[in-house]
Amino acid sequence: MGCAILLLLTSVLAGPAGAGEDKPFYKMAEPEIATALRTLHDPSPLVGKVSERFVGTPYHLGPLGEGEKGDFDRDPLMRFDAVDCTTFVEEVLALALEPEPERAKQTLQKIRYKDGVVSYASRNHFPEADWIPNNEAAGYLEDITRVVAGDDVRVSSKVIDKAAWYLHKTTADLQGVGKLSAEEKVELVGRLRQETKGLSPQAVAVPYLPIEFLPDYAARIPAGTVVSFVRENSPAIPVLISHQGLVVEKNGVKLLRHASATDGKVSDVPLLEYAYRYFNAKWRLLGLNLQALRRPSR
């Protein structure tokens, strides 16, 4: 959805400083990444360190899919050369939780798909209806919006009509199926619509820190927090959340680290500066939902 919601990592904690230490992930091979991942254990403080190695990675909308065996999106299950806003967050979380590449890949699939079942229909497409609640239920995320902002928290609500969203899918939405004939692509889209036509509308409610209170609470947002930008309910738009990123801190300043379509890469921007760009946007930005990374009990 919107920013269609894996990368790996390099040496950041261990070993002497050198040219390789500052190399971004998308320029590294898996063996280098694997060596670095073994040094990483506690997920919360590692979010900043892991995500820093993504800075500069090229932006590409919807870079991940269900792999070569996927029905509707055959983009890779994991890749290192491109991210969008949500896949960037997903990959960072998976790598912060698991230092071994194969286990990180398995964790990524559990973060991207409900119950870890890899299919287009079970992918957590909708941030407010799928991605956040499913990852909270799985134990990967904990909502800390009220912990940070207390009684100043507000809630945005919407009814998400997934069946209608799938109904509007066309052959242009299929990925990695270029070798199929036009007739085969039409058949695939028809099958996707058939598989999802029974979905019922889903009421969602997202707590958020109002943007007008952000200056008062920004300092209380822990580094490593997953931030989702909550918009007002617009009947013409199927979601409430328009963008996702990570809060990091440098020199006492809270930054948004995100995969930016505008910048064309993963970049840092002061959190307050970014939020206030959209203060008077036509699709009004209400505030920020805040989630902390957790390690599920096994």
C-alpha cells in the first residue's frame, strides 16, 4: 500500500575502523553482512546502528514480493539494492532481531505476512489494518504512543474495505510476470479478485501523538521507535497511514530516518522539520503513531 511496506547489514560494532566499516549495505556482499550481523543482539538499541547502514540505499516503490514462486508479485523475498518506506523498516527490524541472514529472512517474512504465510493475499498491505495490529499480535511491536504522550493522545478511525481495493487491481499491478501472456495476466488478476472478494470491511482505530504537540514530546520518543504518519480519514483514500520510518538521534536531535521517494534514497531529516512540511497539507497530517520493537517470546 502507498509505500508498499530486506536488506542485510555490515560491520558496525566489531573490528577496527576502516574503509569497509562505512560502506552502505547495498554495496556489500552477503558474507560481509553475515560477519557483521553476528555482533548484533539486543534489538532496540540496534535499530539505529542497523538502519544507519541503509543510508543512501536507493528508493524503489514495492521492491519486495513473494519470490519466483509467487502468484501475483514475483519480486524477490529479500534484496539489498532497493527499499521503500515500509520494506526499509521491515528489514531493519528483522536484522535487529536476528544476526544470522537466513534467520533474519525468516523473521522478515513473519513481519511482512500475517502468521508468516507467504502469499500476496496474506501480506500486511494495510499499515493500520494489517501491518501494525498483526505485528503487535505477533509480539514484534508494542504501541508506545500513550507512554510518550499520555492524555494528549488522540485516535483516528476508518473502515478499511480490502475487497474494494483488490477489486481495483489490474494487470499493471502484477510484478515479475513479464513472460506471461496478456491472457494469463488477466486470468491471474481474476483469480486474485476471486480469492479476496469475501473480505469484510474492517474498522480500525490508530492512536497518534497530535502534530501540534510534537514539539512538547519529541524528546521523549525513544531512539529506535517505528513511526507511522497518521492522516485524517478521507473517503477517497483507502488508508490512514501514508508513510513509515524510524526515529534516530544524533547530537541530541531526533531525526526521521526513512526511505524517501522525494530524495530517491534512505536519508535523515529532523523529525519536526519533516512533520511540519505536511501540517497544512490537503490530506491533513494528524500526527504520529509510535511503536517499539520487541523480541517475541518463543
